[in-house]
Amino acid sequence: MTAAVADQEETGMGASAQAKRYLDSVNENLFRSLPTRDAQLDARLAQVTAEFVAAHLPGGSPEELARFEQGLLDQRRSHGEPISKYEDLNTFFILMQVAKELEEYSREGGWPVPERPLLATMPTGQINAMTLIVPGTDEHLVLFERQLFLFAHLAAKAVTEVLPFELQEDGSVNFSIDESRVEANIAQRPEVANRFAEMITAYVARGRPGAAPQFVQDRIPSALTDVLVTSAEMFVLGHEYAHIALGHLGERRPVSRFNGAEDADPEEIHYSQMQEINADVRGVEMMMRVRTGRYGTALSYSGADLFFSMSDLLDRSVSLLRHGEEDRTKYTTHPSPAIRRDTLRYVLAESLPDAEVESALHVAVQIQKITELLWSGMRDKLLAAHRGGLRPLDVWKD
């Protein structure tokens, strides 16, 4: 095997030329239907990046800063070049990094890992990844919502910002999930709930959660954010690997908003509710094999649980802005994230020792309560925005 072929297999980039053309075509047609980019926002985000680089090399010359920034870029590219010219390099880097870690630990643990599917990101309007079939082939494109990881990160930041913590004499940190203390923190820091509402609104109405004003977390809550986010990212990818490992075929259905290459109508694989649940179970098992040894059962599991809670709030936000009500069951037959979250909790309770289950579920439920408290502070604002004419992007589907 040549080094080039090995690199392709390692990064999942060994796709056919037809698959690459098809992915670019789908991307191009989709981006034509989206609002134009906000030049002012792009300039602000570029400034944030420049400030990050300067902070890591204070007092550096322009040449040194440029070399440092190029080093960050090269590090990301070391995980493979994206297939599509439309790919977001930072998101792609995270995806490849998580895939590599998930695969390595699974193999070390004796779990069979399927050959890496073709992974890419796109504004899909779905928090779950979606799988397209390349016309005329059996190749799969596993597409992740382009802003998914950023959304997960900003959502986790909102949660960890209101979690009380205490530094111990030995340097360790104890986080409190006492509901009354969390409620007091939210009341004393209304800016957290406001930022949370701005982030959700920016995602639903503009497709870019980062369009909301950003802030830098202190070191301790930032560390907890990273734990929750990485567990959530690994669970989402593990879920897609599980579909492959379990041999799920699903049902092929045309997806009209993605006009494909060579005038072929794209087909999406739709999995049954039972297949989705089975993939959730296997996905969280894969994730926890990697994460539990470092962070324990409770925190590792809570990342996946938080992903479902936030997906549920995003669904409700889309429904509220589009229809003026948050009960999405009137407009879709797809199982809600809340149902999948509750099913996963039930399976967890049946598969782990009682002490571990009690701790994991207690932390997960308390974190869910935080998301509901944040939601309660923004629901009326979204409803007022709906009455004022604000609607979600068309890419968001019921």
C-alpha cells in the first residue's frame, strides 16, 4: 500500500471522482438557495481569529504571527484535505480528529470498526447526520450539519456558565448541580440567558449560531464545556458508525432540496425508529468506551444526553418561529430528540451498575433542567419574534 493510498484510507477521502463531483454539485446548488454571507460578520470573525493568534504569540512580529497561523492551518490539514471546496476547514478538522480517536480506542477495545464512510459537512437543516447515495453507485455520503459542532459548543457554554463550582484544597473542582443554586446563578446573570436566546435565534434564522455575540469562558467552566462537547461529538459520529456496523440499510427517498450531479435526483437513506434507537445505543457505548476512563460515567454520558436536550430545544424553536407553537408533533412524524433521549436513559439504566446509573442519570437530568430554565427565558422572545414576522430559514425542516 502506498503512502498516498494509506493517507486516503486514514482520512476517509478515498472517494471516487464521481462522488467528489456530486458532493460539490450538491453543495453549490444548496448554497445558491441560502442567504448571502454577512461581510460585516465575516470581518468580525476574522478579527476574533487574529486576536486568538496574537494571544498565543504576544508581541510577535507580523511574520511570526503569520507563521503561527499557518501552523494552525497545517495542523488541521494533517488530518486530510476536504473533498469539497465548500467544506469548512475547522469543522472538518474536528470531524476527522473525533473519527480518528473513536476508531483507535474502539479497535484497542476489540470492537469491530467499519471502514470510515465518506464524511462531509453541509447546511442540511438537520441536527442528525444524513446519508445520501451517490447516483449510480453504492457510495454513501454522511453529511453533518455544517454548524453542528459550533452549536453544541455554544450550547454547552451556556450550561456550564451557570453551574456553581468550588475549588478544593487539593486543586480539584467540585461542580454543583443543585437546582436552587443554578436558578440563583441564572437570576444573577441574565446575560447568560440572553446570549443563549441570541445564539438559538441566530442559528434558526440565519443558519449561523456564531452570528450571536461571543464571549470567552474562564478556565474552569471552559474545561467542563470541552468534556461535554467532545462526548457529544463522539456520540454523534458513533451513531453513524453504528448504522454501518449494524448493517442498517434503511429506505431510500428522494430529497428535492439537494439537486445532485448530472441532473440526478439525490436520495437520502431514512432509517426506521428502531434502527435509530439501536444506533443511539451502540453509538453511546462506543463513545463511553473512549471517554469514561478519563472523565467517569456521569460526565461522559451527559454529553450525549445534552446533545438530545439541545436538539429538542432547536426543534421547538424552529416550530415556534414557523408556526407560533412549539408542539412539533403536528407537523412531523419523525421521533423527537426527547423521545430518543428518554429511551437511551432507559437502556442505560438496564445496562450499568445501579450506582453508576444513579449518578449518570442524576447529572443528566439536572443538566436537562438547566436547558429548560434557559428555554423558559427565551420562549416568549421567540414567540414575539414570530409575531413580528421572523421565520426560520427554509433549510430547517419540520
